[in-house]
Amino acid sequence: MLENTGDDVGATIKYVFMKQFEMLRDSDRFYFENTANNLIDPDLMNSIKKLKFSSILRLTTRINPKLIPNQVFRLPDNIDNVMSKDCLNSLRKLMKITPCSSSRKIERKPNSERCLTLFNFQRSNSLINCNLAETFDYFKGSGVSFLMTLLIIPLFFIILIILLKLMVYVKYSENEKQRIKVSRLRRMTITEDLVLAQEWVGPREGFRNIILKLDAKSKSITIRMQYENRIVRKIFMKDVVGRVNVEISSNKSQNFLLIRVPKEYDIVLKFDSYYEREKFLTQLESFLSELHFAIGRSSKELRSMLRTASTKAKRQKHLEKFFRVVFSQAFNKKSDEINNLDMKTAKEIIETELTQFEFAEVLSMRPESTFVQQMFNLIDKDLNGYISFREFLDVIIIFAKGSAEQKIKIMFDMYDVNQIGRLSIDDFKTMIKSLLEIANQSVSPKEMNQTIHSMLSENGLTSKKELTFEDFSKLFHNYKDELGYTELNFDLSSYEQSQLKTKRQSKLFRANETFGRAYSYFGGTNGTNFASPMIQSPSQLKIETQEHKKNPA
């Protein structure tokens, strides 16, 4: 349009129209008859006009040329000479010779008015009936097998689970029979005051084989492992106030018994038989009667008994809150957990009292350790056999914020058993031994005597048989390096004991996660550097026996 100037047509329009006409011409199947384009000469044009479809078939297919009629679109006959003899003979074998259609008139001889064609189609002579097309249905005829598959597969897993449980039960029964057999043999070798049983520790921990001893002389119940000979629990009944409740199970075997002592978590025992349980129950009632305890006895369904039992795990969760509240009060650090305590929980925490075994576990030390015993007796001001919330809080405050003299005075009072203001040489030896226990060091009695004699000699105290507080303080300040570095960890989350090369530390906080250096036997801290460590590890307190260096004047 833009090329059109009015005088002449643009080149683009000319080109488009030319192409259009060429395409119209090329689309015509008779364009070769156009003699004006000089594309095809007359001879080739005549050849194309004479070309028949039969010729194309002969050139493009592998059919025998003799079997292809000249006029493939016409009905062949035997007079037109349009088919070869071979083709005619082949057709006669396959076809019948019938009169030609009346519409076709062939002006030939009368006897030649016959043509070759297929015979008329008669329904009675039709071909074999064809089957309808079919599709294969995989579920047709397989409904029963499919249903059986759906039932057998889950049934297989159910049976497998039942078999596994049966195998476990059979194995457990065999082990139980073997254990009972060994227990009977072992029972013949122990004294009458010892009882063999299994203690149920908790739903996750399961059972452990124990030896229980009811000692009327020491007024205690001692539980030790059967094959390790290690004391795992000890209850001092002389310190217990209140009624002791006993629950017996009403299950089929009737072989479970629960002992509920005030301020202690429950003891759940499983015996080999009903007879063994009743025998122990008689001993227990006799033991408690001898100690003048009121006894409450009841029967309970086994599942209910185990569900309501106060286990060690439940007790530890409660003690975690106890220690967090104590240290929160001691260091004036309030947390959301402490602030959100309800009245009931707060009352339970304040009324909580620690046993000597629990106190030792918090320190990650042995309950029979001299240091644990002396420290426990020092903190237990009312001598009721338990450490109350207030007693524990008071000593932690002194450890954290007290002066060096106050801490040394605590050490002095710990081993001043008679509270006369003087320590005998034997008491001093006991103290040194306990400090070495804390530091995981051991020396022979001979080396111990030589060390103590050297310490007393250098300070002019050899002639003394007893040490005053001034003598004690002087020795500590002069021999802090020789006595060494010792530390304790108050572990508030895990009470399992672990031992390192140079110190005792709980597994949970073995990577130096502590929040304070709260106590020093050889001096102390000014109590000003507890805020940051407290935030980092609010569940552990470290107690050290190392004096901090004083700044030069």
C-alpha cells in the first residue's frame, strides 16, 4: 500500500499477485497441458495423457503385471481383451461366470454377452459369523482371588506379629524359669534377712534383679544389685515420720508388692510366686511393727498399681523443679518457669526434702563418700535425716556469696563432729581423705600420714593433738596448691554418675556448662560473676576448692 504512488503498482504487490497466480496454476492437475509455459514438450504431454492407473500399479507394486487388467475400474469381461489369459484363468477359479448387468450393453456377438464378476451375495451362503470385539477384564472371574488376596496379606502380618510375640513370650518364659531356678539356688546361700526379688523401676526401665535387706538394727531398708553387690538405694526408717502403706496386686499370679514410704519414691517388687510375696510381706510387717510404724495395707489391680506408682523418673522431674527454684532464689534470677508456678506446685517444692542418696546423686558422688556424709549432716540442721528446701537454700547462698572465712568455717564445722570447736588429728585426716575422694585421687595410709605430719611440722603444729579454727584456716591457706583443685557439680537434670580424669562431672554437663563457681574451701569469690554463667546453664552449680588470686595492692 505504501509503495503505490498512483501512477504505478509497487513491486511487493506485483510479487504477491504473481505468486498467487502461480500457486493457482500449480494446484491445477492439468497444468501440464498449458503449452504457453514451455515446461512440457508435446511428446511428454501425450505420454501423460495415455498413462492409466493400471500402469501406475505395475510400476509401483510387486503384483504380477499379467494379473492386472488394463482398466482396473471396469468390470472385466472375456471379450474386451482387457485382461490376460492368466488373470482370466485365476478369476474363473475364484468366481462364477454370470450374466452382465442389464445396464451394460455390449454390442458383440450373442454368445459373448458374458462378463466376469463375483457371484451374487446370498445371506444363506454368508461367511462364518464374526465374533464381536472383546476386551479383557482382569477382575472378571477373579473376584474371589482378589478378595482372598486382600484378606491374606493383612492376615499374614497379623500372624507374623502374633508369632513374634509368641516367640518373645516363650523366650521370656524360658528366661523366667531359668531365673527362678537360679533364685531358688541362690536363696539357699543367703541369710534369712535378705530377700531376692525384682524391682520394677519404671515403664521404660523395666525390671532389675535386687537383694533387699530389712535391717532393724540400723532401721533401714537397703537395696543392692544381685550380681554387682552395689547399693542402689537405702531408706533410713529412723528418719521417716508417718504411716507406711503397702499395696499388693490382685493379678493372676498375685506376686507384686508396693511399699510407699513418706518422702520417698515407691518400691515396687515382683516375686517369683505368691508364696514368696506373702513370706516377704510377713517379714515387712514384723519389721515395721518393731520400728513402731503404722501400716496401711490394700489390694489393687496390677495395672492401676503400676500406673499410680511414684517412680524414680517422676521423682527426678520433681527434683529438677526443686533445684531450679533453689538456685533461682539463691542468685535472684527469675525465669518464666519459676514465675508461672501455681500454688500447689510451689507448695510441693517447698515441702520437698532430699534424701542422702539423692544428695549424693546431685553431687555425682558415691553415697558412702565421707564428704557426702559430712556435708549432708552439716546441712541437715534439724537432724531429721532429710535436707529441706530452706536448709539447702541457706547453704547454697553461703557457697555463692559468702566470704572465704565463712566457707572455711563450713568445712571446719563439717568435720567437727562433736561441735566442740576443735578438730582432732583423726578428724583432720578424714577431711583430707574426703578432699582426695572429690579430686578422684587416692594415696596409701603411709603417704597420708607423711603428708599430714609434714603439713603440721612446717606450721609448728606437730605437738598439738587438736586443731582450732585458726590453725585449720592457716593450714588451708598455706597448702591450697598441695591439696589441689577439686570441684563438684550440682546436676539438676541427670543423676547418673560419671567420672573424669581430674574431676567429677555429670554426663549432661561434661562440656563445662556451669553457671557459677559458688564455693571455695581455700578462699573464695566475691560472688559478682554469677549472672552470665547462670543464664548459660541454669541447671547446674559447680563447687570448687580453689582460691581465686587476689589483686595486688
